[in-house]
Amino acid sequence: MSEPALELLKRVFGFDAFRGPQADIVEHLLAGEDCLVLMPTGGGKSLCFQVPALLREGTGIVVSPLIALMQDQVDALRQLGVRAARLDSSLAPQEAFDTERALLAGELDLLYVAPERLLTSRFLDLLDRSHIALFAIDEAHCVSQWGHDFRPEYRQLNVLHQRWPQVPRIALTATADPPTREEIAERLELREARWFISSFDRPNIRYRVVQKNDARRQLLDFLSERRGQSGIVYCLSRRKVEETAEFLAGHSINALPYHAGLDSEVRAHNQRRFIREDGIVMCATIAFGMGIDKPDVRFVAHLDLPKSVEGYYQETGRAGRDGEPAEAWMCYGFGDVATLIGMIDGGDAGEERKRLERRKLDALLGYAESTRCRRQVLLAGFGETYPQPCGNCDNCLEPPQTWDGTEAAQKALSCVYRTGQRFGVGYVIDVLRGVRNERISQFGHDCLSTFGIGADLDANTWRSVFRQLVAGGLLDVDVQGYGSLLLTKAARPVLRGETNIQLRRDLRPTRRRSGARGDSRPTRDIEISRQAQPRFDALRELRTQLAREQNVPAYMIFSNATLRDIAETDPNELDELATISGVGAAKLERYGEAVLEALALMR
């Protein structure tokens, strides 16, 4: 690794060494070569282009899809003393003019711009008159028309290579399965680029999936041990977002809603609070999250099933960007499956797209119902083999019980067939359990051979059976037939007794002891010694004050991990403070004396 790169890394960013493939990527760009980088969220993708942009002559042009993402990164860089700016629709005309002038004058190290603006003739002409150090294409998976964040403008970014072939390019993403990687390389003309593929594993995230049984109460139980922590709760609909936020607020949890239907000022206000305050729980649709760099999100909860493994991975990846322990919790039921299938089949997309989305949903159902290590199943979706059980997911920590469900599956499939494949899961379960009601009598299904043959199992167990049969591809859901169940070809060997079925045994949720929910004491979100805790708290108060004065998020002053290291080390001099990871030259000069004074008061 070159000395200039290491010296700049320490002086500007406060880090002593690069992580993983960062050093090789930096060297590759410094040599003027192109690269495609696949690295998990929190893996340090931004450093891969920020360091070369500062070392190469000219301005690094960063293509970024969201204003919030650009603003966040520019604010963070300015805290480090880097000459960074952005051009987007939120800027006043004079501010945009001043930024363009600074670009032409060579006064910027990095300039962030949205693809829509970059592709305008005016901006391309502006770049022609500028000295460009490199092009960085962030969130490069947006190029894929089959992906979950498709942005058509990204497909035109091959103009960068065609117009400036001598300028090195780097495309970066945290969410790209093997087909998406190929599409990125093809669309952006990066076939000759070197690929840097890191493990997609986020070892600090604990994955857990629970079956729905009073979902709001389950969510409240999950949050009761995490009071005072920042987190995100994803819901499928706008209405559910608002109802969930209101429900949590009614139980003394600092929850806010976020979805595209809210007034833009309300939405922006709620996002600012989430980014800049501690302990906010954001209830949101998937419209929220991309571009949110808040490092201390301690949990991401899904109250409904996501649409794909890629979407789930990206959304859960917003937890624990600081490397500290975090959780991904998902609560789902059979109704989620029917709802998502309805959204897919009822959409305007072509048949090829619908088939792809159904396959993606099937893959996520397989993940949710798997008895294997969650991390192994999740990473397999990205073409990565995880060698051993991770020890940090529900299936590893509490190995699921299984049972021979062959007979139950045969009864279930037979009942679906004999009722004409015209009814939903609730009706079929009633027939299986021998429930006598007007509707069943009306259709004469109380006279079927399958009526009452499943009375030995309760309704919850049958719901689990049907959910797993759908996830296993033995049953399909006909949304146009109002959620009726249909047998697939895979059901035939089971009905003939040629295949045995092992089913996961769902554990019944246990009620928490009374009073636990009322405990409003904040949960510690970072491990720290008892002796250092008072210093950490004092430094956190100082950080909040400094952030408020500058109107920036607190984590841009110092991360929790940096505050912890300062609190544990308890430095007396600026030279000692400068040795701590995350304390670069600009922050040392700007905040060093205030930090030492705060520590001195605690001695």
C-alpha cells in the first residue's frame, strides 16, 4: 500500500489501516484502472473512491441516486475538512451556481450529483471544461431492470466511458446477485474492469424470523428490551405504517411514520429527527432507508414479508453499520404471502417480470421457513457459500424442532383437491377440523371424506402446515380466485405416498412477565466497561451539543465506537487523542480541546 494513501487515511479519516480489499481497490483506481466493487453495507465502500479522489488530480464525480444520500455524505466529508459539494434540485440557484464555479476552478475534491442531472447536456458540457479525477457510480444495482431499485437513468451512464475513456470509473453496490453483477458490467461497459467481491456477510447482525400471532403485540415485546435504541419497522402499506406508529407511540415508544403519501414537509421532518436524534423508531414503507447512513441503527424489524431476498438483505443491512451488535427481526404469516402474490399478479408488469418476482418471493419464503442457519440460506442467494452455521441466528441459537408432516400434508392437499381448489386456507382448515357452519353445509363439504380428518391438530398448527406447503411449492395461491389454494405438480408424489415431508414445528410465543413492558430505561447500544460509562455519557452529551450547534447528525461528529474508545482510553493530551480511530486532523483541531475538557471534568 502506498505511503500517501495510508498517510491520507490517517490524517483525514483517522484510521490507521484499510479494511479488507479497500487497499487494493484504492491502488487500482490510483493507477487509472476501472473496477466493480461489491461490498456489504457498512463495509467501507465510500472510502474506496474518496481516498483516490483526494490523491488524484482533479475532482471526483460521484453519481448517487438520492438527495438524502448525497447530503449526508457531503456533510460528513466537510466535517473531515474535505472540499465536498453536491448538485441537486434542493439547492437555491445561487448555491448551484457557486458549486459549478468551484468545480470549474478546481476548488472541489468531490462533487455528488444525481444521474438525471449528470446526463443533461449542460452538465456534460460542464464536465468537459473540468478536470475529473474519477467517476464513482454508487448504488450501481439501480442499473438492473430486474432489481428492486431500478432507475432507468443508470442505464445511460455508459456515456461516462464513451465520453471520457481515460478517466477511471468505480461502480459500487451492496446488493447484487450474480445475474445483476453481469448486468452492471454489461450496461456500464465494465467488462474489462477488475471485480472486487467481498463477503456479503454482516456478522454483527442477528437474524430472527417469527410466525405471526398478534403481530403488534409481538413487535411490542421485541421493542420492550430495546427502549432508547434507534430502529426501523417496515410495513407493507401506508395505512399500516401510520397505525403501527400510533400504536407504538401509545405505548411510550418514540415512533414516527414515513411513507410517500405523507406531506413532504412532515416526511422530511421525521427523517431529520430519525437521523439526528437517539432512540427514534421509524415506522416506514420501503420508500425509507436508501441513502440513510445513520450508523447506530440497532434493529430493523419487518412486520410484513418483504418482496425478495435482495430487498430483505438491503433493508436489514441498514442496521449495525457501525459494526456493533444489531438485530434483523421479521414477523410474517400466510396472509403476507397472499398479499404479495396479489400485488405481483395484479401489477402492470409483463409476464416475464411477474414470473421473476414470483421466483424471488419463493426464495424469500424458503429463507423464512428454512430450518438451516439463516446466514447460510441468505448468503446462498448471492452466490456465496457460508462454510458453517453462524451461531448468530434463531435457527443456530434455538435449533427448530421438526416433525414428520407427511400425513398432515396428504390430508391438507387432499382437502384442497376435494373442495375443488376454490377456497382459501381458513375455509379448508375448517373443513379439516370438522367445523360445522352454514357455508360448509351449503357446499356440502361436511359430507366429504376429508371433513374432520384433521381434528387432531389445532388451527394454528394447520396454518403452519399450509404456510410451509406454499413455501415448499406444493400449493399455490390463486389471487384472482380470492386467495383459493391450488395444487402444483410437486404435490402429486406426496399424495401418492412417494415422498415424505418434514415440517418445522412452530414454537408458541411466551408472554413476557408483567411490568417488563413498562420499564422505560434505555438499553445500552454499545458494550463499554463500567468505569468508562460515565465518561462515555459525558462525551455523548458533548457530541449532542456540538451537533445541535452545527445542525448535523451527532454521528458525524464522532461515532459511538470512537466515543467508546476515547472513554476507555481517557487521554490527557491532544497527541493521545489523535491516536484513536476515527479522530482525524480536522476533527482533532475542531473538537480536541472540548473533548479533553469534558474528560477532565470527570476525573
